[in-house]
Amino acid sequence: MNVIVKIVLSALAVIVAAYLLPGIYVDGFFTAIVIAIVLSLLNAVVKPLLILLTLPITLLTLGVFLLVINALIILLADSLISGFVVHNFWWALIFSLLLSLINSLFSDLRKEHQK
């Protein structure tokens, strides 16, 4: 049940971020759920490999290169999901930052509600 709630909240965060950013298009809520699932799978499988392969540049930039990796994960999801359009790298970067912020807010609200 907890996983379903996280996916629905992530999908809601995708919808909100897409609404706020003109360079991002999401077809509907079902597409947002697919985006949330695909992003969580990509973050679990592909992201650790990218971090490992780019460890020297990540250390050199003191972790700032992780933002680039997040944007690349968003662009990869864009290429895998029809109904999800990211216009360019910079929109993907802003989308990943906004998505992280919104998911963090939702996580805090869930923790508050569980107390």
C-alpha cells in the first residue's frame, strides 16, 4: 500500500511540475503514473551505473554533476514514454529540480500525517 501511495504522489508531483513548466508536456494522469514508475525504475537501475561511470567528474564538481545525471534520466524517460515531452536538456534539469522539491514536500506532509 505504501508503494502505491508513493507512486500516486510522485505522479501528482509530475503533473504539478509539468503544469508549472512550459517546456514539459504530460498527456494525462495515467501517463504521469507511468512516468513515476519509469523514473523510479531508472533511478534504481540506470542512475547507480551512471554515477559509478562518472565518479571522477562528480567528485571534481563536488557532486554538481549529479544534476546532469538527473536530467539525463528525465530525457531517457522522455524517449521511452509516449505522452511525455521534454523540450530540451535545460527543461529536463529544471523539471528534475522541481520534481525533487515537490516530492520532498509531499514526503514531509506524509510524515506529518502519520504522526
